[in-house]
Amino acid sequence: MPPPRLSILTHLRPNFITFHRSAPNGSTPIRPSLLRYSRLFSHTPANAAVTRKYRDPYSLAQARQRKAANIARQAVLKKEREAVLGDPVRGITTPWIESLNRPIPPPVPQPPPKSNAEASNSPTPTPSQAEGYLTDGIRPSEFAAALQYSFDLTKPLEPTASDLTLSDPAIAERATREHAARHASAVTSMARILTLENANTHARRRANIQRCIETFGRHHTDHYLTPRAPSNVQHNPEKPAPPEKTPRAGPDVGSSEVQIAVLTTKIQGLVSYFSQGNRKDQAKKRRLRLLVHKRQKLLKYLQRKERGSARWENVVKTLGLTEGTWRGEITL
């Protein structure tokens, strides 16, 4: 019985068929063998559509037009999203953020109020507002006291009663002038050493962190910010009363507001570092991502706890934070 015929063999092209060589004695008949069997069905619908599109100029122009419209629409949506959410890293530049990159000179001292009513109405200035900042955590008042002590320690000795007849007034006056000139030169040199204008990045960051503690710490903001409204949950009289909170000892250095401000200070420092052309520092890029996501978690926690209270508004407006800093996924 002859073998069944395969209709597919009639459609095979010559480059898909090879023939085995016959045996030397000529006893083996010639039989076809299929090579590259996976290419037999190369004319799939997808390949046919691609071929048809590239053969038809009208279809090709339509595809390019649809692609260009899609890209343009994506760009418009991206700009709208960025305008609504803002920059997730930098946020909005505020006067307080701008002051992080330059030292704050001590303000001009104001005269004390004349009456108790004026004293009660005037806001209590923080140490940062009253004194300013120097390197190594030194206060201007401490610096002035040290200078005065040095001046008193090195000034010429006054002549005693027995030496008044023997001493020359001109020599004593000249010694006093020389001492005052040396002291003025020393004051100028020490002021240049301790100013933040000549300090390194580490000293400026420490001063900025101290500013964050004194500006956003609850030991200071509790005096002028309205506290959050108490919850309506009534206490069960059958259960014991919850323990009272331990009163704060010293300045507030661990609240969410202070941590967010400190993280924002560090993020601004890294952003200015990358803006100077250091874009290949992978270690600093990883640190920037960690700081941004840690700040996002703290902002979500503060928003959930404060419910848009005065503390929340104070932090967001002062630091220039937008919704992009705490809402959605942040990719750098």
C-alpha cells in the first residue's frame, strides 16, 4: 500500500528541501527531509500586518500620527501632574529654605517693651532669632563674653599710688592704645574664623539642624500654635485611666515636625551638591533616595495624626512641601 500523500509538500519552496545522497550501490531511494521547520509558517497574521503597513504609505502615516499624538498627550499630562503635585524632592522655594544656604547675621537688638501689656503681646523670640549662629555651636553672647574676659585679662596694669610719681603718662597711654589695637585685630580674626560664611558644609548643617529644632520644636510652637482638637472618644469608667504623658525635659528634638525639617535640610544639601556637577556619585544618590522616602513616611504619619491642624500647616508652608512629597510613589 503506498504511503499517504501530504498536501503541504506541494507548497514547499526549494530552499526548505534537501535531498540525502544515495548510497554508493544506488540501493537507497531519494527521500526529502525538512529543514528549518519553524519557518514553514512564517506568514502569521502579525507579520502580514507589519508587511502590509510598511507597504502601504497611508497606513504608515496614520501610525506615525497616532504615535506623535500619544507622546504629546503624555507630555501634557506629565506637566499637569508635576504642576499639581510639585517637585517631590525640592518642593517650593520659601524664604526659610533660602536661608539654609546662607548664614543669618544676628538681628539688631530691639529695646525692651515699656509696659507689661506690651511684653505679653509681643512674641517670645527663639534663641536663633535673638542671637544668630556661629560655628561649633557657639552663641554670639558667649563669644562676646569671652572677648570681654580676654580684654580684661590682657589690658595693661594700672599704676599704683607709689608709682604715680615715677610713671610716665605718655607711656601708659601708648600701652593702652596698643592693647586696644591688638584686641580689635583679635576680634576681627576670631569673627572671621567663627562666621558661617567661612565654615565648611558640616558646620553649616549642624547650625541648620539647630535652627530646625528651635523653629519647629514643640517647646516653642506650643506657645503660639493652636493644638489639635481632642477626640470624641469617651473613656470607659470601668477601665483604668490611661497614664499621663511624661513632661518634656529640655528642647524638643524628636517630634515629627523636627524630624521632617532636619530631613529637608539634609535633602537640600544633597540637591545643591548634585547641582554642582556631581551627578555620578552613586552613594549620595542612594542616600538622597533614603532621605526622601523617610520624609514621605513621616509626612504621611503627621498628616494622619494632625488632620490638617496648625502644626501641619506650619510645617508645609514654612518648608515649602507639596503633595508630591508625601502622596503617591516617588521615583528619582
